[in-house]
Amino acid sequence: MPRLPRELEGLAKMLAYLLGRRPDEFGLVLEEEGWLPVKQLLQALHEEPGFARARREDLERLAALVSPPPLELAGEKVRSLAPPAPELRRDPGAPPPSLLYLAISPKIHALVWEGGLKPPGGRELVLARRPDMARRLGKRRDNHPLLVQVAAQAATRGGTTFQAYGEELFLAAAAIPREFLQLPPPPKEVAPPKPAAKGKAKPMPGELLLDLPQMLAGKPEKGKKRDEAAWKKGARALRKKRSRE
């Protein structure tokens, strides 16, 4: 490989290993002919020390400065050319470990609790051999992923097929029923407080709401005999209430 600028030397070596040898070690699954979305590649790179500032422009420079180029870019996808992408898919009939792991977004917690794990449209479920790898993959979708434990061997006996991908990952093309999953129940939804009835204001601390219609009920209408005893009794009661407050 021709001499590269210093800032690209380390990136070239990393990409040769990540894309050309062990994508599973970084939680990545290559598509047909070794293609991978650039976004997924950059997410994985940014998790590695020293590569937090890697950009698509760096990939383009590598492809342009080296002849023959070590990688190929086509639209929003990239693949390794030197070395070529490895074939990491294994026999789908091989038994998986007893437990596999997958971290989900809390947004779909209730859906998984009710209906199990379902592959995203047109893709496979990517499960990890180890919980820390599952959490690493989950954090690429959500900052606070929820870990789901999958009873893989029991699910296999129930009809689910798992395919090993490299040393770290397993793929499932079909849904995994809820009975083979272990996860905490979703939090219960808290009902919003009921609005106060119209026309009835809630008193503020230290505030006295006067029921004027009731107070004035003892005051006689004009032209009628005044009931002085009832009126004075109501006024005294009001003064006592104010003094207590």
C-alpha cells in the first residue's frame, strides 16, 4: 500500500480489519457482496478510541489516494476491496448457545412484551452472544436501551432458526415468540389528572373564597321585613372564620 498521510494510516488498517476480516467483532453484518451502509460503519468507528472524528470524506480520500483502492464507495454504501469481504455466515442448522441477547429501544418495550421480537422490515434480527455487545448495538439506536434475554435453544426447539455470523453475532430471519424472551414488564401508564369542573376555581394557599349567594341569602329583599337576627348571625360567623385563618 502506498504511503498515506499519517492521519489516514491508522484508519486504513482499521478498515481492513473491520470490513475485510471481523465485522462481527464490531456488531456489523455485511450485506450481499460485502456492502455496508456508510452510516453503520461510521457509528462503529466512532465507538473506537482514536476514530471518533472519522468522516465519509476520509473514506473518499482513502479510495482516491491508493491504487488499487482498498475500498469502494457507491452512494451510501461502502465495502472492502483489499482484503475482500469475508463470508461469515455459518450453517443455519448449527445449535446456538442457550442464551442470546438483544437490546431494544424503550419505545417498543410494550410491543415486544405483548408480541415478541419481530425483524425490522426486510432485514434480520441481530442478536449477540454477550450482553455487552447487545448493549453496544442497542445504544446505536437509543441512549438507554433495554436488554432482552433470549432462550435461544428453547426457541430453536419451538421452530425458530438462528444463523451464526462470525464469533459474536447470530441472525434470525423470523419472529421470536414472547414465551422465549425474558425482560421486565413495561411501566404502567399514569392517567392524567382530571380537569377541574368549570365555574369552580381552586383556592390558592391563604386565599378565602366567599360564597356570596349563601351570605346574601339572609339579607331581606327591598320592601320586606328585615330578619336582623339571621343577618347578624351570618356576619359573626364570617368574622370568626377570618380570625381563625
